[in-house]
Amino acid sequence: MTDLSDRMPVAVTRRGLFHGAGGLAAVAGLGLGTATAQPAQGLQGNINHSVARWTFGDMALEDLCVLARQVGLGAIDLCGPDDWPVLAEHGLASSMCNGAEISLEDGWADPANHPTLIDSYTRHIALLAQAGHTNLICFSGNRRGMSDAEGLDHCAEGLSQILPIAADAGVVLQMELLNSRVNHPDYLCDRSAWGVALCERLNSPNFKLLYDIYHMQIMEGDVIRTITDHHQWFGHYHTAGNPGRNEPDDSQELNYPAICRAIRDTGYQGWIAQEFVPLDPQTGPQSLRDAVLICDV
């Protein structure tokens, strides 16, 4: 995901990860040790915590797994099939799988993409089922001049062809809500109401929305009310501070303890994944620890 902001020290995206040794030095500074590190104690147990792989791309996956276990995470987000064996070695789940998509810009809204997407998602659904994973991300893609109604029709037409396959495999496809104002110009699925309308059209327990709190704060705000009113359609959550997509702390406008209490109170049993970009990769591990505690309600 192309997520650039005024607070980010470097340009970081889901396609182009951090480079360098800063993250490894920071892990060493926390004394995280080896794969035998145990999960942190003292978490309340109401929230299933995860972290997005791409936001700690300066670390080797093995080191991120060690850090994840140390701070009390049960999973890592946005990992593909090549990563799953590494996660399994560390006792971690793949809370949101990827790899079936074409790109964020080229998605289900364009019927020309449907043959490629149907083939790719069919293969990845089988891989998820074999590995014991549940969630697989998908994207609407850009609207490129189409209306909301037209894009809704196209997405529903394509997704309906693979939802029976997902249902048979016990896999849930999750379309991410992204902002089109700052980070992803022209992205179609950029408002909760449009995503909920797609969910209602498909009417399947195997299709949900990935509600990204950062993105929806930019597009529409009213986060807690939206979560409370439409939680049945939300199968996964991402966090980050706004403005800037950095640490979800008191330097920005989102009140994550209150938001996470609202999610908890809906009875949600899925994952909440930290997807912030650390202001300083050197202190990223400590930032992750702090973010988990902020969201652990």
C-alpha cells in the first residue's frame, strides 16, 4: 500500500519495504533473544493482537516473529505462502494472508481482471485451507471513472464466482477499506457505506470488510459509531495514528483505547493488527510494545 505522510521519516509502502539494519539493532537492544522467547505476560486476553509485516520490513521475518512473541502477539498480518512456514516455526498465525491480488489499483471493480483474479484466488484459497489459515485480503481497485453502483455490480459479479469455493474451504475474503484522499487516489472501496452495501449484496459469511481505522478516520471519521452499527460486516481491523500513519499514541487524534473497547464490546473474536509505521525504526520494537498495551483493553 502506498502510504506516505508528513510524519514518516522515509517513504514506506507495502510494495517497497524498509531497508537497513536499524530494526535488528533495536531488537537486540530489547534483549529479545531467539525463537524461544515467550509471549509477554499481563495482557488482558480480550484482544487478539497482530502486526502488519510490511511496517517492520527492515527486520528479517524471523526477527519480527521473535519480537511478536515477546510483546504478546499471536500472529503477523499480510504474509503470503512463502512466509507461513516461518510463522509456524514461531507458533504464530497468519492473521491476514495476501498474495492472490493483482495490486491495490487493479481489483475486482474491473471485469477485465476477473479471469486472472478468479484463477489466483482459487489457487490461494486452496493454499490457505491446506495451511489452516482463514483470512485472505482482496481489493476493489480503482474506479477509473465508474460510478459507485457500477463498481458495486462488477465487484459482486466477480466475487460471487469464488465465494462458494471460499465457503467450501472455510476461507473468508476480506476487502480492505482504504482512503482515496491521502494515500490511494481513485480507490473505489473508500467508504464504509459502500463496503457494507457490497457485503449486503453478496450476503455471505465468507466475505467481510477489513476496517482500517486510520483510513476511515481520514475519509469519514465517526469510527466508534460505525464499528458499533456495522460490526457484523467487519472481519478484521488495522490500526495506525492519524495524521501520519505513525504510532497510535496521544500525539494524534484517534483514541485507540476507546475504539478497542468498542470493538471488544461487539463480541468481536478476530484480530486487531497494528499497521503503523514507526517514526524511528530504531525504536520501532518499543513502539510496537507500547501500541499493544494501548490497544489491550
